[in-house]
Amino acid sequence: MPEPTKVNDLSVADLRALLRKKEGRPHCWNCGEHLAVDAHHLDGHHGNNSPENLAPWCKRCHNEVHDISDNLTDLGLVARQLYSIQDQRIGMNNRLFAYGNLGYTAPYAHEIYNELVELEKRAKKIVSLAVRREPVYQAYLSKIAGIGPLLAVTLISEIGDPGRFDTISALWAYAGLDVHNGKARKRTRGEMANWNARLRSTCAKKLTDQFVKLRGCFGRELYDQYKAFYTERDGNELSKGHVDNRARRKLAKVFLSCLWVAWRRMKGLPISEPYALTLPGHSHLVTPEDWAGEGWDNSWQEQLLEI
């Protein structure tokens, strides 16, 4: 193992700045093999940013010490490449729109933009093919009305491994769907968010949008039930928009709980119950079979395809 680079006198901001540089980065203090990219808190407390509590670690070691499965998969990498292309395309589109309002034509910039659009299309095809190799997609997610390959790839790649979450509450917190003091979590100024921002936006917006607009699917049926319940209970105190948000949040949490159960079943991991209810006060559990049908649970191994 190489001799550790002296970084113990650096603040957390200075250490992270060092780890972002292309040259002069220290090797991981844990394995000594890979270049460090993360600032690891030795005592496990992320609020303790004293220099003596910080150590440069590589991503693989940092994930392992926090019981995070290695998410450096091909699927995760191509998903992030797609997100980067989309961010670039959206940013360039906004700039071209602003320049157009000022009277600029910018033909060369438009040519590059058009190439980005085509690249995004090709990347989506590659990502859609990659996710079809995932067992949880083949056996479960592909059978749920409203869940397409691109939505599934975000869920699979951002969650990574259901073994990371011993309870559904832990997954809800990671997705930013937990409740604190009776209210939905919000980012506090000066405080680092403890949820996955991409997973949160996907569950709270894209996922529920798909279910709500697809009439006749199980997700839409649940949404209608939750909306009716919250309208009756809270309609005099909350606006229609707030009622809609509560119904969507409940819908996303129930869906995630069933995905958690289905995925952990496939991996032979223990499951705690009850993990979801149709409505407060009701005793019927919402199960993965409600979303995907009865056949998937007993025959999912035979359903997997060689692609």
C-alpha cells in the first residue's frame, strides 16, 4: 500500500477540492489501489468535518463501508451517460432559445444541438436494451402498466440493490418520501439532503404522472382512492393541489414498497410486514401481485430471457 498522502490538516471543502483535481490526488487510504474520490468520515458521523476525522477513499471502498452495494454497473454507467446527454441538450436548447429572442441565428450551434438530439435518441435505445437484461425488470417491472424501460432504468440504477434497505422505511427515506414531524421532507438551507435527488424526482413526478394519465391501470385506481380519501379528510383545510400531492406521495410510497418486496423476494432476502395498506384504517395489503399479476411470483425464474 502506498504511503498515505498527508491530508489530515485539510478542511472538508479543501479535501473535496483536492479529490476533484485530475493530478495530485491521493490513493485510497483503505485499499491503496485506486485513486481517492470521496472524503470518508472515520467516526461515521457526517456532521463531524474536523480534519482529523476525514480520509480520502475510493468510491468502491466508501460504498462498502456504508453497506452500499457496488452500483458501478454497466447499467448505472449508461444511465448516467444518458442523464448527462439530456442535461447538455436541455441546457443548449435553453441557450439557443434565449439567443433566438435576441435575434441571433447561430446556425453552427443549432447543428451541434441537432447532433445532441440524435445522440440522446441512440443513448435511449442502448439504455432500453440494457435494462431488459435486468431480472427485476424482466420478471416484474415490465409487467406493470405505466412502467417503461427508461423509467425502470432510473428505479433500478438509483436503488441499486434492495439489500441496502432492511426496511421499506429506509427506502422511503432514501427516495425522499419519508415524513418528518408530520410533513414531507424539504431541503434545509445549509444542510445536506440525505436522499437521492434523482430517485425522489422520478418517484414524486414521473412515476405518478405515468399512473395518473393511464386510466384503467392499477396505479390510477389507487390514486383515485387516495385522492378521494384525502379530499374527504383534508379537503376543507387543503387546496386541491395539496390533496393531489398527498395522493401522489402515498401512491409512490405504496409502489416502492411493492417493488422492494418483489425485488427482495427474488434475491431471497427477508421481508417485514405489513409493508403497505390500500387506505388508512383498511386491513388489505397491497402486494406486488396487485401491480403485476399473480403469475410473476411463482414463475419469475422461468420468465427470464436470454437477450
